Amino acid sequence: MSKLIYLDNNATTPLDPRVLEAMMPYLTHEYGNAASRSHQFGWAAEEAVAQAREHVAALIGASSKEIIFTSGATESDNIAIKGAVEMLAHKGRHVITVKTEHKAILDTCKYLETKGLADVTYLDVAPNGLITVDQVRDAIRDDTIIISVMHANNEIGVLQPIKEIGALAREKNIWFHTDATQSIGKIPFDVDDLNVDIASLSGHKLYGPKGVGVLYARRRKPRIRLAPVLHGGGHERGMRSGTLNVPGIVGIGEACRLAKLDLAKDMAHAKELRDAFEKRMVEALDHVEINGSAEHRLPNTTNLSFSCVEGESLIMGIPDIAVSSGSACTSASLEPSYVLRALGVGDEHAHSSIRFSFGRFTTKEETERAAEQLISTVTRLREMSPLYEMVKEGIDLSTINWTAH
């Protein structure tokens, strides 16, 4: 594995050794149940969970009482949307979201529609992947109860204007949720500054363990109460019952503590590598495009299209480099990315797109080596493509009728 170069940090990040060190006691001799209030083992676990709650809250500018532990951001998204729809059914049934959201939001919304529990408006995005506050304002109805807009897109890294959208939601007395899984730990995120009422995040996106996540639910102005998806015991303010995953919670807590400590350094490191990588690609290859806004995006993410190169063939041609042609949650599908399609990208362009995401442990040497391997492979694949010769001659492939007569 030492030869492999990992450039898929938006799918998951490696566990920081400092996080593992913090978790180890709770995987071995500190094995108490945090709900056991009658002995030292339970007290130690409860104290560790409380400390983790403080670390998570400190990273996002919240109170520890507003932090609810879950199994991951998918569960957090489900609780946020389903819980709001059920809790606010007396007020309305209209939900607003965006076509480029994570499947955890889109599939949840579609489920609620099929059950007749909600009406959902799915906002279109511009070719750069962004929506506007005016779009949200125009979509609001008298019965709108929750707006859910992802902070940073997992495939193209674009950053939506959630501060302004949150302010609009506050003005209209509508709850505002953001899936902040990709942004928290990568860029500054403060729930008060961004006008966020509910937020989702996951441990394994910020160098913590898999299988643990957080739902932030504001306690005041407005007070958020969500109907539970899981019942049995009333844990986590009654919104998420179940025995707490103490080692995982300790892990996400320590990951959040380290993210707050290292945020500026991590941001600068990732951006330097990403920008150098993009510069090398554009200098060495023609017909390379950045998908989504190049200005409003995460510092660690680039999604590039290589004209006349099939993405899966390119990935197979660089077996020593871990990258993705889309979200890890949809990578089993041969369909082009629904996110890129929402940008208005054609199928051929979408199929030639690769996501590169850099991280805390990515090195400059790895980035340079990956760039050279990629340039070599793209060049080789294009040499075998008659379409590339046509593109170089200025022919727009989308205008050609390929039907045989």
C-alpha cells in the first residue's frame, strides 16, 4: 500500500493517529455504558461522552446541549428531515431542497413524497453549481416548514450561500438545515454566524472514525425539537435512542478538537496542493475543465473533466491513485453523476470527470507524482481516441448526428 496515493478524502479520511490514541482506552479497559449511572465504569464513559460533546460544540460555535450523537451524517439527515416533517405537520408540509444534495437528503425527501407526508421543491443549480437566495425566496410557500441546503457539495466542492439562505429562513420563521458533512473541519463553520438551525456531520470526513456522526439542533431562537426516527430509551434529548458508541464518540470529539486546532494549517496545505495540481493539469493537457465554481468551493476539492477520455478507463489506467468519478454513495452506478447532470453537463462530459480531494496527510511529492501519472495516462488514452482528433480540429461533438443511415 505504500506506493498508493490517496486523493479521495471526500469519500473518507484516514484516521488520525492522535484520534486512535484517544479512542483506545474505550475500546479496551474503559468499556462502560454511558447510561450506567450506578458505578465507576458508567461514570467514566459518561464523562468521556460529555467531553466529546464539548469538543464538537466548540468546533461549530454551539452549546454542548445542542449536540446529538448518531451513527453518521446519513442518519442525521434522516432525523433532520423526517423529524421536522413529523414535528411540524400541524404547520405545513412543504420542504425546499436542491437537486445536487447528497442522496441522504434526496432519497429521504422522495420517501416522504411517496408516503404523502410532504411536498418537496427541488431547486435547480446554475452551471457553476450554485443556487441564489432569490431562488429560495421564490420557492417559499405559506406551508414551508424546512429548507435544507448542503453547505459544500461532496462531488464538486461548491459552497452554497447558506448564511444568506439561513437569514431568509429566520426572517420567514422556517427551520434551516444544512448537511455540513464536507465543510466542517475543512473550513470555518459557526452555527450562529451562518444562521443554521440544524446541521449534520460525520466523523470519518474529518479524520475520525466511521460509524459515528452528529446532529446539531438549536435549543433557542428557534428551539428545535425533532420527532425521533429511532425509539427506545429516550437517549440524546429523546431524538436518538440507543446505547451510545462511546469509542466512536470519543473519536469524533478528538477529531473535532484537532480540526479546530489545525484548521488554518489544514486549509492552507490542502489549497496549496489542489492549486498546484490543477495548474499542472491545465499546463500539460488541453481540453481540461473544472466542474463547478472555481471561486466558491472547498480548498481541498477539484472535479476535472478530461475531454475524450472515459472516466472509468482513466481510473483503471492509474491503479496506484485512489480517486473517484463521483460520490462514494453512488459509485456502484454506471450512470453519469446526477450532480454534474444538474449543472447541465452532457453525458460525455460527465463520464470524463474525476474528483480529486486532498487532505491533511497528502504530501507534495504524492501530488506531483499523481499529476505526472495522470498526464501520461490521459495522453495515452487520447492517442487511441479518434474523437480527440476531431476535438482538436474544433469540431463540437455534441452537434454530430451519429445515427447510421
